[in-house]
Amino acid sequence: MKIFAGLLIAILFASCLKQEDETDSGPKARITIINAGLESEPVTLLLDNLQVNDVPIPYGESSGNSINTYLPARPGLHSTSFQVGSGAPIGNKFFHWEADEYYTVIQYDTVVGTNGSWLILKDEVAPVDTLAKARFINAVAGEQALGLRLIRNPDTVTVSVGDVFIGQSGSFNSSFGTQFKPGTWRMELLAVDSVLESKEITFTENTLYSLVAIGEQFGTGNKQPTVLTVVQAK
């Protein structure tokens, strides 16, 4: 009887370990984290008080790397909060992260102390083998709508004719709705009557891009509007 009981305990223990291993290697939610909060300390996304990003993300940067910014996370209903610098977690809410779905989390607006504003959006990811796809996110604090275009002679691609600050709209495009040929393009960030920034960006086929305007309207120095290129590969 003792041998049978010991064997039963061993089987149950092995079963528990196997279940945990299968969960760890099972389907994941994928999350990109962007810090567009002016004067923000580095930020961390927490699910059930566990870090999604191992390294806190400074202002003007995103999670992951230059090839892909999506990070894997265990799906399900989780207590979701954010940590700015060494401050206490803020914005704690329950959010259902779905398996095999893709999300963008962005901190925006001016950060006061350890308090910032956040948006979470489920992305519509549908890459095209032979093309690049992009969307524009206006995270520049201010009243002015901004646009963005790509230029490569003789072609001009309009990514946005004018999007308002996400702090006003409360959202941004979930789809990467502009598609174009891969290669090097001149990207221009546009105000009503001027080009705020112009720089060359190389885009890759079968890849999704969030082109995120950050900074402050009429800002100078590190507050001057600029575009952060966020690579989001499925």
C-alpha cells in the first residue's frame, strides 16, 4: 500500500510538472510596449505583478529589438498595471490577453512623477509577403493634427493625411492599412504648413511598422517632434 501511495504521488507530481511545462510552451499573447510619455522614466508592463519586459523601456523607445518588438506573454485574464521608474504600479485593471493575438501598449502624454496615460489596442496583423505595411500614431502632445508621407522618386505614399493626438482621440488605428514596396524611403512628418522632420528609413517586405510621432507641439531639444519606427513582425 505504501508503495502504491508513493507511486501515485510521483505520478501526480510528474503530471503537475508536465502541465506547467505545457503552459509555458503553449500559445502566447504578443505585446509591443512603446514609451512615448514626455519626460518619462523607463516603463515596465506588469501582468499579475510579473514583468513582461525584462528591461524597463526609456522614453522614445519600444520593447523587443530592431527586428521585432512583440514580446510573448501568457494569455488569459490578468491584473494589468504599469510601473514608471521605481514608482509603485499604477493603473491596475483586469484585462483579457487572448492567445495568438497581438497587442500594442503605449504610454503617452507628459508624465507627472510616476503617473502616465496608457492605451492598449489589439492589432490587426496581416503582413504581405512582397510588401511592407505601416500605420501612423500621433503621440505628440498638443492640439495640432499631424500627417506622414513616404517619398521615393517617382512615388509618394500617404500614410496619414492628419491624425489628432491620441490623448484626444483615445485610440489609434488597429490595422496597418498602408502598404508599399520595401526599400529605402524618405519619411516626412507633416504639420499643417510645414515639414517637422525628414529622414530616410529602410523598410523590409513581409513586415509591419508603427510610425509613432513623439514629442511636444512646438517643442525643441528632446521635446521636438520626431518619428519612432517600431517594427512589429508577426
